[in-house]
Amino acid sequence: MKRYYNFSLFVLLVATLFFASCQYDFEVKPAPEPPPVPGDTLSFSAEIIPIFTAKCVACHGGSQAPDLRADNAYNSIQTLVNLAIPADSEIYTWPNPTNTAKHAWKKYSDTEAAKVLFWIEQGALNN
């Protein structure tokens, strides 16, 4: 009986040490930004340029059109903006996260795409 008790105690100790030593590194993703609120005004320099800088400038930094560097972006995308049908604007559709046929490299996040579309819907102002 004592042998069974010692064995049980040993198994319990090993199991406790085993499970206590498990460690999980959970990846905590930041909460997504809420989409733009109707009535708000998006600033091209404060909201859109940072998207271009983070996602686009690596390729579109002057050597490949459109030039999306901060100083040149607004003038470079004028032909890519469709104010009549904002959702058809190439600056929105090409890097859109739902577009699988075009621009397979970097894409906007859903929130970034919503911001770009909202900015175009507001008239694509250089503000």
C-alpha cells in the first residue's frame, strides 16, 4: 500500500510540475480602429498620407507610379480618383483587401480602405 501511495504521489507531483510549467504566449492584437463617422472630415495629410507611407511608399516612392511620398502623393493620385463613383477609384480598388486580381502585394486593411473611400466620398480634398 505504501508503494502505491508513493507512486501516486510521484505521478501527481510530476503531473503538477508538467502542467505548471506550460506557458502560452498569447498574441494580443490591437483593437481595430472604428470606421470613419459620417459627418467627420478626414484630413489627407493626417489620415491618408500615413496609410500610403506605411503600405505603399516602399514601392511607390518615386521610381514607380504613382509617387505616393508625402510631398507628391496628392498630385500623383488625381487621375486615380473618381469623384463621380468613389468606389471605382483606382487608389481605392487596387490595394483594397477584397481585390484578389489586382495588386497582390501590400493591401489596405479594412479600416484603411474605409478611410480612403470616405476621403474620396468627401471630395478627395488636399487638407
